[in-house]
Amino acid sequence: MNNINDSDLQIILELSVNVGTNYLMWYGAHEDLTTKQIREEYDCGGELLKVLDDYDPEGDKGLDSKRLAVMVYEYLNKEYSKNHAMLYRVGFSIAQQTLGLSARLSTSDEEDSGKSVSDLLPEHMKNLKSRLKGILPSDITKTVLGLVRNKIEEAGLDVDIGDLLVQVFNKVAFPEAGRTFTVSMGGEQKTYQTFTEMIGDILNCSVQVFTKISTSLDDLNNKEKFMMSIGKVSTDFMRENKPVLEVNESYFLEELSQSSKSDTDQPAMSLDELVFGAIGGMAESYWLKHQQQKYDSPN
């Protein structure tokens, strides 16, 4: 995620911890508060104050704790990028859950009386895994959960949330080379390291389908039917694999950005535009090559 620099990471870190802490203090204690009351009654760092000012400079609008957390996500998505917002969502979830674990062990609640970190850790990790589902790819989620578990086992209630999130952010924003993802294609589970490999296989699968349904040479040389076949296979693929593709979208875009020779910023694309645009471009190249081979072949 090359569009996230060290300064951005610090902003996301501050918001994750600040909002996660306030969420726990606020949750269940109040319903809606005005943004003015939030400023007065809770610890609001400089970045959170910017978000509140952007949302409601007059201080009259009401928010509940959940809406505040979502509003920060929307602000980062609007002012920075989807990657920034996603990283905050991860950071907030970890901060809120981990601070909540510490709070449970520090209170005299009868239900948790006499329990240790080890007693509550399995439930904590299960809840955190549920919170991260659909945000991160499964392999990165596994890495993050392992990191969180190890830190809590080592430090217990003294875990440094800021230090933990810095390590998590680095794992999420800059994953190790060679990571893979798995999708369903043609009735099989296939694993890839790159977006380009996956698109190439979609094209190959589409060509095979097109060849099977073609009943004449005229069909095989009909570009419209060829592109329609590509479209159907691609649409079915998207429908079947949407959740996997969504959590890997940022990494696909990063791959394409690194391979592009353009120095200018590319416009933001939806997941559908990303996949259909890539397969469409590859299909056009394939068709041109197919036609050239046809004309170059001897009679």
C-alpha cells in the first residue's frame, strides 16, 4: 500500500486508539451526544477533533458511539483513501477488543472474578477473528491474529496497544512477498500469487467455454460471441468469488500500480471495473493475436 506513508500511519494509529478507548468508555453509558459534548466529556486527540470539525463545526449534531466509529472510517475514506479507512477499521477493532479485555480483567465483575488473561484469551481471539472477517484476506488475518495473541500472552494487561498496532499495520500494509489467495474457477479451487495470473486463467477458461459452444468456423470467428462468452464466465466468476476478491482488492491495485509505467495517479476503480477491465483488455489482445494468426497461416 504505497499510498500510505509514515505520517498517515501515525494518524491512523492515533484515531484507532483514541476512538477505540472512547468507544469503551462511552458504550452503554450514554445514547446520543452532540459533537460539542463529545469534545467536552471525552479525550479527543488532534486527529479526532479534525474529524468532528469536518462532520459538525457547530457542535450541534448528535452521535452514538457506533456512529462515531463509522464516521471516522468514512472521513478517512473521503479525505485519504479506501486503504487508509480499511487500516483504521482493523486498528479500531483490535484496540477496542484488546482494551475491552483489559477492562474485563481490571473490574470486579462477578462473571469474570478470578479469571486470568489465559482464561479469557480464547474468547477474545474468537471475537477478534469475527471482527476482522471480511476486512482482510484470510492469510493476513491469520498473521495478525497470531501477532495479537503473542503480544497479549507476553505482556498480559501491560500490552502496549500503540506498539501492537504499529506491528499489525506493517503486516497489513506491507505483506511479505509470495502471499497467495484462493478462488473457485471452473469447479476447482485455484491458488494464485498475482492478480495477473488469475486474470490469465479466467481468459483461458473463457476460451475453452467459447470453443466448446462454437458449432462452426463462423462461430469461432465471431468476436461478438467471443466477448459475450468472456462476459458470462467473468460474471459467474465474480459472483462466486466476490468476498475473496473484495478483501484482496487493495493488493490487486498495488500490484497493478507497481507494474504500471505511468507516473500519473490512476482514477479509483471499483472491484467490478478492475476485474472486467483487466479481462476485457486481455481478451482484446487475445482476439487480435488470434485474427493475426488466422491471416498469417498458409491456405
